Amino acid sequence: MAEKSKILVIGGTGCIGQFVVQAGAKSGHPTFALVRESTFADPVKGKLVQEFKNSGVTLIHGDLYDHDGLVKAIKQVDVVISAVGFRQIADQTKIIAAIKEAGNVKRFLPSEFGNDADRINAVEPAKSAYAAKVQIRRAIEAEGIPYTFVVSNCFSGYFLPTLVQPGASVPPRDKVIILGDGTPKACFNREDVIGTYTIKAVDDPRTLNKILYIKPPNCTLSFNELVSLWENKIGKTLAKVYVPEEQVLKDIQEAPVPINVFLAISHSVFVKGVQTNFEIEPSFGVEASELYPEVKNFSVDEYLNQFV
């Protein structure tokens, strides 16, 4: 059996990065995490970094903005995975430059982990974040760096605990707001499962220079179906308020940060249906649950049980 690639994760203490690091360590890949000095002193992230260390992850002190340090870190591995936050998406050009100089990287997975940036229909403030992801994709292709773009669709932990209710902290028990007519389908994936699929892809020739879509059928459903599932669990019919697209667009413009961001993403997903309004063609993409049927994913039905 071929030796497993050495993996460097940049942004490994973030909301999805931590799951990628943990999946790397669990799967037996020699896993490295680039960690800023300030992270060690952070009460939450410092604890996470200690957990990484305990699970055999090699910690490398450094950051995105130290070119020589980045090159040195990259030279120790075969695969680079970026999970930086949206404010640093455009700065991934620094990773691209370091990968080019290092000259040894077999695969780069930039920070995607959401909707397909090339097939998005978004309004501001989400539009510019997707535009930055597209620029990074084109830069990777232009430099001839082998890649996999991971399109994980919705993080379950971001949308499902509130049933996609803006500004809420628990799922609704009386009234639910549904954006649009509630019919476009979306896909919700647990963060740990996203981490597992991501690591599975790094040495797989089938995902080379392709988009890996995480769209298991049991995690894909419409807003109306989501509400119906929840109603069955709590044994109660909720009052439904359908918000037409014109009103959603107005609300996005008037809402404060970060609710405007949440609404702009939700508009793309639940009104425009950007996650499911196209077919995955073999020329550009593959689907994770088809490639890796051995991975246990968790249906939306199962996920919602914890909130009942």
C-alpha cells in the first residue's frame, strides 16, 4: 500500500479547519498544523492546539504572512490544505507563491468549504467573498498546481441548530420564517464528516484537478421538508411565514453584520437553490458519498434529534 501523504493544514483552529486536522490525524496521515504564536495563548484555541498535539499532530509555528517560514513548512509535506476564514481568502495568493517556490506539493486544497464559487448566484455581502474564491481557483489553475476544490455546501452546525432562523439561538417552537417558497433543495453536512471526506480526497486520483461535492442524498432536502421533519419531531405544526425574494433582498441591505452575511448566503441557497440547480458532470466534479460509501454521514433527520 502506498505511503500516506504528509498534510499541512493552514487555518487549522478555525470552524472547519479543526475537523480537517482531527480527520488527518485519525486517518494515519502525518499531519502538520501551521499555528500562530498568539493562538497558543488563546484560552479556547490554545486548548484545541494541545488536543492536536496529544493526537500526534506536528505543530509548526508560523503564519500566512511569513513567506520564508511558509515555504519551509510546505517543504516538509506533500499536500497543503487551507481552511482560512473568509477575511483571508484573497491572501491565499501567499500560499500559492510559497507552494510554487517549495516545488514539492502534490495537491493543494484551498479554503472553499461552502457553495461552489463558480456556480453561485449571490448578492453582497456574500458576492465579494465568492469572487475572491474564484480568483484563487483561477490563480491555482494558472500556476499549474494540482488541486481539489472541496464544496461542502451547508455546515450543519451553522444552519440546523436554529432551523435557518436569522439571529436565533435555538430552533423555533411556534413560528418559522421560510425564505422564498421553501422548495429549492439544499445540502447539510456535519463538520466532522466534511473533515473526513476532505482527507479521503487528498491521495485519490479521482479527485485530482476536480471539484469534490459533498451531497449525500440523505442530507439534501428543501426548507419545507426541513420544517416538516422538525414538526414531526416536536409533534406540533408551526406557523409559517414565507418571505418573498424582494423582501429578502431588502432585509439583506438593512440588516447589521453578521446577519446580512447569513441572509445573503441563505438567499443563494434557499431562494436561488445554488447547491442543487445543476448536475455534477464528470468533466469537472465528483460526489463524495459515491466515492466513499464507507464513510458514515449523518442524515438531517438524525442531526435534529439532539434539539428535540
